[in-house]
Amino acid sequence: MKNSPRLRLFSFLLLCLVASSETSARIGESDDQLERRLLRGSDKGLEITDNDLESFYRTRSPVFMDLRILAEEGLQYKIYYKSADDLVASSNRLWQEDNKGRRSDRPVPKPEGWLLHVAYLNGVSVLELYQRSEELTDVEIEGLLLRNAGETRWVKGSPPAGKEEVILPEVFSANHHRADFGVYADVRRDSVLMFDPRLDSRIHEMELERAEEEGPESLEGF
């Protein structure tokens, strides 16, 4: 694929986010910053590296299929588990037990606590999906939004159309947006999705390019 001006601009903006991530929202921070806080700063989180578990939770993710198109541009997709209680996070909590109380080969669809899906591009977080094993409380929702507010505030509702600085989402849903339009969120009762709208725009652009490339071939023979 040609390195278009728009792609170069997208990469440049992401590099700018790395420099500002210490004082801005969690979207835009590096993988090292996120993992330092989640994994090395506490014993309540772990990265899911078991191939079977990773595959299982990826296939159940509502965003993974849309993100795969960016694999050729170096996108990384990681899944983390975080306990919601005082217990140490352990991969054993991600497997169901058999009728004898032993670990089976069946993953727990909704493990007690949190699953965090993160998409990194150029080593920077551009999408984060927080999934809870039970219904989110208002306090938890507000807490997640606050952690990604940066120096601005969240506005409930879809990003407004008709403004030059606003990128309307085409791939992912959004029912909240930051006042600076830098991050969008889709808040549901058991999950919160946050993403950089430029990621959404890039995926949509690549989907259109692929459709244009594959369209004539699919019509061949008519």
C-alpha cells in the first residue's frame, strides 16, 4: 500500500501523542506506561499470553475483527486481566473447573473482574475496551471516563456533525465524546469502549480502499 499523505499525517499525530501522554488521557500513552501501572505497579493485573485464552477472548471481542485490517501497519492487540477484589490476578481464574474441581480446558467467558483489550499503533494506545464480569456501576463508568478526560471534560451524546474539527465515527459506535474531540467512547452497561477517532477514520479509509481493489475482481465473469 502506498504511503499516502494522510497516513503520514496519522503516524505523525500518533508520535505527538507519545510526547504528551504523561499529562493527557490514557488513550495516547505508550504500552510501557500502561503496563507499568497495570502490571508492575500492582499484583492485580496480568497480560493474557496463553494462546488458547488469547484466541478465545479475541474472537469474543466486538472490535477485534475491525482492527485486523491494520495489522500490516504494525497494530498490536493485547488483552489484560485485572481482578476486581483483593485477590492476586492469576490465569487460573480464567479457566473453568471440571466436575472434580480441577482446571478444565474451557475458558471462562466472563471472568470475575475486568478484561481490558488494548490496540497499540506505533507503540501507542489508540483503542481500549473495558469489559466487566457484571453490570458496571455509575461510579465505575465515571471513573473510567475521568481517567481518560485529560485536561478537558466528557460530553454525553454522539459527536456533532457539521464541525470541521470533528471526525464522525464510521466503524465504532460512540455515545460520549471528549469536549476536545480527541477521544470518543461507547458506554454500555457491561463495557466501555474508548478510541482515538483518527483510528476509526483510518480503518474506514482502508476498508474503502480494499473494497475498491477487490470489487472489480469479484465481478469478473458477469
